Amino acid sequence: MNRQYSAFAHAYDRMMHDVDRDAWIAYLDGFLKEYGVHTVLDCACGTGANAIRLYKLGYHVTGNDVSPDMLMEARNNAYCDGAKGVIFICEDMRKLKIHKTIDAIVCVCDGVNYLTSMKDVESFFAHAASCLKPGGILLFDVSSAYKFREILATNTFTDEADDYAYIWKNCYDPKTRLCEMRLTGFVKRGEQYDRFTESHLQRAHSEDELNAALQKAGFSTVRSFDAFTRDPVKSDSERIQYLAIREETK
């Protein structure tokens, strides 16, 4: 996992320009407020864009990621954006540890898809549960099987701007439900463009698999939504938002 988002880290925010992060965090904030959350772990936090926004909304935020390069960008972004109170740690999401239990864990934008076996997914859920207070919540989203099958598939996507360009080639195997994403990017530095290549691997987890793994880990209530809404999941939902509540102590 840590070989991903290395060279890509420096260009990540520029290449994600079309993602409305303010709207995404406003959506999650609705859940966090509903459950009286104060402390949040932003899991697979990347360059810190979401952790910084949560911090500015008044939450006590820790961000973790397995990529040192992404965390370097995150710390710099937090410093420049006046969010010095965000704590960033380098940690594998499958082995989460935290010194004090917290109210909520969020994992935004495909973090769970990067766990390419159910063993890894179960490990993440179990460690997440151990980090949460009884009644604490886990919020995560996944790209759906529909999205992998019908949209990513074997398609190629490109984008370009004045300071970057990329070519993103997908290869989805419906038998294994694994999708290899091969990225070639060009990022402007001074008067020249640096070229980089990375390969990413994601898995299309089924709803039944995720629900069973969450209950096995000790989450008593599991709800799923068509992402960015409170509507039920549809057959053509591209992204699914999950809300799981850790069992209360008996």
C-alpha cells in the first residue's frame, strides 16, 4: 500500500480539483453533529484536505495515512492553512491504534476500496471498533461494484491544465473484482514538467460482505446511503456511504 501515492502526492490536490470537498465535509458534518461527535480520526487522510476542514468546523482531529509523502503534504497544508492543531501520524489503517478512544472515525474517498481482501477489511473494522467509544461511529464510503463494472471498467480517463496532465488507465477483472489503475502524470516544476507513473489497486466490495464484516467487528447498527444523500442505495449508485455504530457496553 505504501508504494502508492508517493510521486503522486505532490500533484494530488491539483488533480482532485473537481471534487467539492466543502460539500463532502458538510455532508459528513451532518452525521457527526447528529451523533454528538467531538473527536475525529480521519483515516487515510491523504494530503489533509478533509482533516483541515473538520478542524475548522471545531472538531478535535487526528489524521493518519500509510504514505509518508502524503503526510508531508498534509502537514504543510495544515501549517499554511492555519490548522496547526491537527495531528498527523503515519499508520496502516489495518492496524489502527490510538492512545485514547474517540467519538468518530471517517474514511473518505475510496480508502476501504484500497483494502483488496476481506481479511484486510475485517482487520480495519476490528481496529476501528477498538479505537471508538461505545456508541461511537464509523463513517466511510466506497466506490460501488456498479461503478467499477460500468464506469471504471477498462476505460481510460485524461485531464490537463496549465500545470499538470494525466492519463488514467483502468483494468477491472469481474471475477476477482480487482481494478488496477495505471496513472501517468506530468507536473509542472518551473519551466519543465516532471513525469511520474504509479499503479493503484482497488477492490469492489459487495454490500453483503461489508455488512457482515462490520457486524463481526462489533458494530451493532449499520446503515448505508446513496452517497451525499440520506436516500437508500440504488442499483446504479456510484458511491455508497456507510454509517456504523459501535456496540454500547452491556
